[in-house]
Amino acid sequence: MGQRDLYKWYVVIMFFLFLVFHEADRFIISGIASALMDEFKIGYSELGYLFTLTILVAAILYPLWGYLYDKYSRKLLVSLAAFIWGATTWINALAKTYIQFFTTRILTGIDDAAPPGIYAMVSDYFEPQQRGKAMGLINASAPIGAILGSVLALMIGMKINWRLAFYITGSIGIIIGILIYLTIRDIPRGSSEPELKGLLKTDIFTAKIKDLVKLLRNKSLLLLYLQGFFGVFPWNAITFWIVTYLIRERGLPEESVLGIMVSWLIMMMFGNIVGGILGDIMFTKTKRGRAIFGAIVVFLSAFLIYETMISPTTELLMIFGALTAFEIPMAGPNVSAAITDIIEPELRGSATSNLRLFENIGSALSPLVVGMMAEEHNLGYAITTISVSTWILCGIFFTILAIIIPKDIDRLRQQMRERAEQLLKT
């Protein structure tokens, strides 16, 4: 492995650490919810409004962050996002009243929409056939961050002081921002495209507002948006309700549930990495590879979650749950990589931001739908029905995508060849 290869993996690892601790920071608040409720004398509804509005702030800012990443220095913007994360978390920890905590916590949503720019920048360090691996490692930051956030919440936030937990993650955010600014190099957009390799000395391809309309005309991208909207329904059904289901309907003790959740999160981490590797292998065989792999993953996800939820014993529940946790993240890295296969380098931040916007809308609806369905039947039935039906629907979207995506891939490759010809003439 050459020096350049080592450096691009260093870039991925730095972004991975950024997202691990950022995700941990987001998870801490769930673990310290009872401490916040006691200190500020608030109930579930007040805390619920806070969670919802913080997500809403992030969702609204997705398109703005995406455009900024496509227009300006991505290294600088990632560093800025890390600084905003650290600063707002520190300010949030200083709150003395609920109104102060409410206001400052909403501010922490400002930088939540920044990660799509990371995916765009990574795509310029890695060739098309290698992007799934890089995306898989970056995606693995979410379950690791969830574990770390839970540990910080329980060991520091609840046992010592919840403010100290925020001071720790806020400080780490600022440190990571400084390291990214000092050690990560900006790279011209399109540098890893085979046709442009070695031709780009400066960043000459940046987004224009009028170019954003192109995203709405890309049929493959619209299908990825649709699967993103419905694909998060199972994720949020599981995230918001699985612990309650295991305790109330399965009758498992809380300490057992914690162990199960940690083991499942570890399986998700490995699933992201393996999924990225397998997607790259499929893509080297055929242009339809990522879409075909995505279809296989989500159809299999529907089957595995069904088997998990109907497992008659705790032992089978844990086995099928572990298999499900390992398998269900595998489509994620390939969705991110597929966007880079069909969208121009200078629009990938915006394209990924729009995907996250669709996902946020779906994530807002999912817990409510599951809760309403659980009132009519039970929580297990609701989680199973929502997960199986929406993943089957996503499988259909991926199948259609496999049919049409070669056309959009060929269009991008032709555009890159035309750009290379223009650069060679200058």
C-alpha cells in the first residue's frame, strides 16, 4: 500500500472518529433523560418536543449544508461543523433552566446535517470500485457511537454529572475539528474519477444553484430517495420501540436487554463494513451490482426481522436478532456509493443531503405509526408489520433501480470523458 493509499484511509479514519463521537454526543441525551427530567422538573412531552425540534433543525439545514459542501472548502466546513458541535454542546451543558437547556440543545442540531459532505469528499479520494469499503467504515461509526454514548451516559452522565458528559464530547469535537483542519487536505472534486485522474490540479468544478435542478431529473436518484424515505421506517421502529418491546412484551430484565442491544450494535458495525466490501465486489462485476445487492439485502431484512419477532424463545430471539443486526445495515454504504456512481462530483453533497432530508421525514413518521398500530394490536405486531412491509417496498425500488441505473452511470462516465477532453485541450 503506497503513501497515497495510506493517506486516503487516514482521511476516512479521521472522519470516522468525527462521526463516532458526534453520534455518541447525540445518544447521551437519551441515556440521561431521567436526570434531565428530575433537574428541570419536566415530563416526557417536554423532552419529546426537544428531541423533535432538534431533528427538525437538522433536517431544514440539510440542503444548505449540502450546497455549501459542493461550493466551498469541504475541509474547512467539516472543521467548522466540529467546532459548532463542540461549542454548542459546551453551551448546552452550562444551562441552568429548562428554557436555557431547550434553546441551547436545539442549537446542537445545526451541525447534524454536515456528514453528507464527508461522503462527498471521501468519494474524491476513492475510485468508484473502492467507495463501498470507505462508506461502510464511515457508516460503522453510528453503532459504535451509540454504544459509546450509552456508556458515557450511564457511567458519567448518571453516576457523576450529566454536564460532565457533555463537556467531554464537546471538547473532543473541538479537538477533532482542529485536527481535521490541520491534517486533512482538500482535494479537487472529481479527482478519483478514472477519466479525470491526474488532470485536476485545482478545484474547478463547483456547484451552482441552477445545477441543483439536475438532481430532480435523475430517475435513479429519485428511486434512492424513495427507498430512503421508506427504508428508515423499520430502523426507527426498531430504534424507538425495541427496548420497550423486549421489556414489556418479552418480559426480559433490563440488564439482559442492555447486553442484547450492545451485542446487536456490534453486529451492525461489522455489517456495515462487510456490506461495503460485498457491494464493491458486485459493482466490479456489473453496473447493476450495488442495486442488486441492495435488493437482496432489504428482501432478506424483511425475512430476518419477521423470524426475529416471532421467535418463540429468548435464545432464538437473540440468534435471529444478531443475524438481522448484521444484515440490515449492508444496503447503507451501497446507497451512499451508488449516489457517487450517478451524480457529478460537485453535486454529491447536495444529493446526499437531500437523501438525508427524505430519511428524516420518514424517521419522524415511523415512531408515530408504530405507536398507533401498537394501540390497536401490540408492539410486536406493529414493529413486524411496519418493518416487513416497508423493506419489501424498498426491495421493489432497488429492483427497479437495478434495471435503470446503468443508463445514469453511463451518462456520468460520458460526462467525465468530455471534461477530460476539455482539460487536455487547455
